[in-house]
Amino acid sequence: MANVVRISILRCPATQFAEIKQMMADAEAALAGIRQLPGLVEFYAGEDAATNSLCNVSVWRTLADAHQLDTFQPMLDLGAGFIAKGAVFERPVMNYSPQWEIRP
């Protein structure tokens, strides 16, 4: 189990949540190129209306693989759009080395 779990979180005002949630849904097409990045295992986008936050969670084979998203231009371009709408990204992006896992 040498994977890296990358977690990026954004928060926004409650008044902007519905719009930013839709922006996240629309982002899937723009981020399809992530599938081609070496080392990708899984990628998820999620939302939590109770905390007015959204997240990207991805699993990568190595830390270097995970860091590809730091310079992935479609991700950077979309991030600027979220910020323009009032979203705030938690920084730094977190890259975790797993300690253990549970599977069905």
C-alpha cells in the first residue's frame, strides 16, 4: 500500500453554495484529462451542504504523481473561476500517506 491520498477542500458562502456546486458538477468534463495522468488510481468530487464545502479526493501511486495536479492547467483555470465566485481553497493541498485501509 504505497499510494497517496490527495485532498483538496474549498469552502464558500451559503449564498453561493448552489452555484459553486453546479460549477463543480460542470468541471468534470474540463478535468477529464486527469484520466491520462500517470499514477492515477481514483478521483472523486464531493459536496457537503451542511458545511458549504466541496472537495476533490484522489488516490495516486506516488507523491510525485499526486503533485501533477499542482500544475495541471485545467485544474488551475477552474480554481480561478471558483475563487471569482467567492470560494476559498484550504491550502496547502493535503497529500496523505495511508496508514491502513478497510475494504469490503
